[in-house]
Amino acid sequence: MSIEALSNPSALPAREGFPKDVAVRGTNSRTQEQYTADYAALLATMDDLGLMRRRYGWYIARCLLLLGLYTTGFVALFAFTP
């Protein structure tokens, strides 16, 4: 087997039960610091756009809606029984 075949996983023969285009684990050369820097940049962007803010109005509306639905279901449970 040549070096070119080892560097190109699609050139290797497919093993039974595995497709040829499956990525090989451990071939990524990025370091933990690079992943951390990418995550920090993503988090800063999300924070700048306001996507990390709490939405208290949404929480209250959702709780009230669910409470109303639970109450309606509970009342319907006993209202339609003989």
C-alpha cells in the first residue's frame, strides 16, 4: 500500500458495512486552544446580537399558556365523566 493511498481515505478499499465517505477520527490537527478561541468568538457574536439575553416575557407567556392548558384538561377530565 502506498503513502498516497494512506493519505487519501477514499482510495482505500471499503470495509464491509462501512461507506467509503465516512470521516476517519483523529485526522483533525486542530488544538484545544483553537477550538476554545472559535467558541469564544462564536459566544461573543451571539452575545453582541442579543441571542443570550433572557426573555422574561416569553417565559411568563409560556407558563401562563401551559397553566391554562393543564387547567382546561383537568376540568375536561371531570366535566365529561358520568
